[in-house]
Amino acid sequence: MNKFSPFESFHPDESYTTRIKNILMEYPDGSQILKEILQNYDDAKSTVQSFILDHNTYPTEKLCDPRLNRYQILNLYHIWLIVKKRNKFDKIGVMEIGFNSVFHITDVSSIISGSSYVLIDPHARGYCDLPQGQRGFKADFVKHNLVKKALDDLLSLKSMWNRYLFEKVIPVTWEKFLSHVKKYISFEQIYTLWPILANGSFWELDEKDCLWIDLLQKVINQFDPSLSVFCGPSKYLSINNGNLNDKKFDKSSVLLEILAKLEFPIFVNIPEPIVNKLEQDISKHKKLLNYVTPEKICKYIHANLNRLNNLGRQEKLILLEYVLKVNDASKLYGLPLLPLEN
């Protein structure tokens, strides 16, 4: 074996091909393969199982063994199992019977677990300068910087792992980050920490390859409706107790400022990209959103009459213009909004 190679071999004692042949005769192909894998990891108390069907073709210039180029082609599907499971590669039984059903669809099985990159080669072709007869090899791809060296074998790992990060990991982490960081920053800074794309920052990119293009939507979809991370007039608001402005009112921007003076629970200074994501059909919060209405304002003023003292004459006129749009005129009774001397 090449002394500079980061790979080391492991070699099951029993005849691996004979064992796999018997297993494949007992386990049918098709969807049963995924069922067997799921059962295998369920038995191991795994918490996450993700299957990614990869149709990409990957380069073949920097392979750890040139003969592995056959596994970089388009019509070979890569199935990555992202699982939480303790690993031991010193015996064949670690993969259990269910896992071996994957050899219905591949000759060589690759596994990423922790920092280990493992290839199981039942036919013992001697990849990576291993002696003939070795049925597998493994390497610590973090310790040896294999990804940084851009081995083409690991490009699919980089691609799939990055996509997994942006779709499953980063949104959850960002939601937790926002829920905690607000304790340590000024009230006005919170929106600077949201994953909002700068204008024009991705227009030249192919959207299907731009992993972060939907990051804001994914982060928002992680929110519990009671999570208070939206700026209100004087405190953080949540989707449950905050209100979006009424854009149908022709003086909506002035109305927002007036309602903020009254400390009505309205979202203030909320960036438009956040509003757009909240209101999109794919947003899980769309049906939960609250909006400012004349009826809500009438009810709020009745309960907080003293706060009208914060408004000037012109502001009261604009507020009066808005609340006059109520469907039930009885809601206006007792509202001291007419700017009279007495």
C-alpha cells in the first residue's frame, strides 16, 4: 500500500461475496431495499434517515483510484444515509443483513459516518493501492483534508452535504440563534441578523444551484408561531400576537407610524423580504398571519384612550379616516378622534 495514502484497509474474515449472494437471494430488490435499510437503522435507534437520489455526473480527474471512475457516471444513483449511529468497521456484521441489500444496485458501497469515508468492495479489486483481496478501505477525510484537496470521489459528498446543511441544519440553527441572540443586541439590530439576501446578490446564479436562495423561507418555516423575534413598537412580537400593516390603505406608511406611537402590536421596520416570505403560499404561517383592520383599531383605542394623547391633530385625522372604514359603525361610538376644541 502507498505509504502516503490516507486510506487503511479492513478485511472481513468470511467470504463476503458468498454472504451477499445469499442475502440478495433472500431480499428482493425494488422498494424493499429502502425498507430494509430503514429497519436496520431503526433497530440501531437512529434518529435521522435521509435518502437523496443524485443524478449528477462528477469529474474523474482526481480519484483516489482511477478505476473508480465508473462510479462517477450519470446513470449511477448515489444514496447517502445521514444517520446517527456508532460505527465499528472491524467486522462484517456491523452493516447487518438489511444494509447489504444495497448491493442489488451497486458493486461498491460508500459510507460517510462522522469523519470516516468508507468504501466496501466485496469483489476485493484492490482499490487505492490496497493489496488484492482487501474488501474495503476507510480514511479520516477531516484529518487528511480530503475534501479540501477536492478529490472527485468526495464531490458528491460535498454537494449532498452542503444541500443537506442548507435544507435541514442551518434553518434550525438560525432559528435558535435568533431566539437567543436578541438578549445580547440592541432592539434595532435584530433584522440585520436575519438571512436576507442583498439586492442583486444572486441574480446571475442558477436558482437550482443557489443553495441559500430559499434560506430565509426555510428559517421562517422553522418558527413556532409564539416565537417573539419580530420588532414591535417597544418589544418583540410573534406571529401569534403581532400584526402586519394594512397595505390597502393609501396612507399605510403613515398609519404604521401612528399605530407605533399608540404602541399597538404592529410589526415595525420589518424588511419587505420577510413579509414576502411570510405571505407566500409555501409559508406554513400564511394562514396564521394577523393584519391591521379598522375594527381592531377601534377596539384597541377603546381599551387605551389615554394613548391618544401621544398623537397630534393631523395624526388623529388620518386615524379617523382609517377607522371610518369599519363595516359596523357602532364600533365608532365613543371614539374621541374628532379634533374639536371642546
